[in-house]
Amino acid sequence: MKRPKARARDGDTEQRILDAAHAVFVARGTAGARMQDIAAEARVNQALLHYYFRSKDRLAEAVFHRAAGQLFPQVIEVLASDLSIETKVERTVTLELDRLLRTPYLPGYILSELHHHPQRVVQLLGTVTGMPPEVLRRRVLAKLHAQLGAAARAGTMRPIAAEQFLVNLLSLCIFPFAARPMLMALLGLNEAGFARFIGKRRTHLAAFVLGALRS
């Protein structure tokens, strides 16, 4: 397909296309998204999508890169910090539930993309942290291992591996959004009801996690 002649690249148009693609890809997944739907969402003709991003695959990569950066950055910073375990749990719950309530389709989209494109795991972690997985693993898990070990030796918390703690905490935050359609049907919730459900979870989840950790 020929590019429009003598067209200067417009940052506003490019951003509008990326915003539209983000909305369509996250809601429908890469396989279900159509370029014509993205063009309609961005209010541009389809030729402009190809001019700015060349192909659906390249646009999908740009959207994934952006979406990945929305999921974990602040949480990773909290978990790798010197904050207490109690504060880390409370802040992680607040950050994750607040973010995901604004973008409820995001976990399902990220999980689907990683299932169909497992090579994007490195891209996801790199986008989130700016460091390779092995460096991230050492930074986060080493800090958690030291803190949890110290709490167990002091008798204030039950012994738990840093890996198990991390997966338990993030799973409890993310699962309601990853399984959102199923939970809404199972619990008889509409959109407003789901938001109220997450609001209550935001209040009680940190206490639940910390209660399970304490001796």
C-alpha cells in the first residue's frame, strides 16, 4: 500500500492512533482487533495506520509495550524498596487495585498476549523495570527473602519463601480482573457492582494477606 505523498509525521495523529489501538487491542485482543476498527476509533483513514505503523503486527507490538508499562512499574519499585513487609502489602494492594479498576481489561490482555507470544515476557519485564529478568529477580526476591526471613526468625511472621509471597500477593490482586467476566456472571454483578466489589476488596485484602502471614 502506498504511503500518502509528502505527508509530514504528526505526533498528535500518531498518539491518537496508538490510543485507539490500545483501546481496541486491550478490549478484543490482538486476534480479534481489526485495523478498520482502530481507524474508526482514531477517526482517521486506514491508510494512515499503515503510514505510521506499517502493519498490524508492529502496531500490536507498540500497544503491548505501552500496556506492559502500565501493569507493574510502581509495584516493582515498592517491592524492591526498604519499606516494611506490612507497608509493601498495603501499598501493592492499593496500587494494583486502583490501576486495574481504571483499566480492567489489561490483565486479560497481557496474559493472552504472553500465552500466544511467550517471547514477549522479556519485553514485558524490560518495559516494566528497565532491566533484564535476572537483575530484576535478584533485586526484588533478595530484598523480600531478607525481610521475610528476618520476620520469621523474630517470630512475627510464619516462614514463607519470597517467591510464594510474591505470587500470592500479585495473584490476589490480579485474578478478579483477569477473570472479570466469569466473576461478574457468577456473582451477578454489573459494571457498578464490580467496582463496588473491588472497593470492598481494596479495604480488606491487605489485612487478609497480613493475617495469613502472621504467627
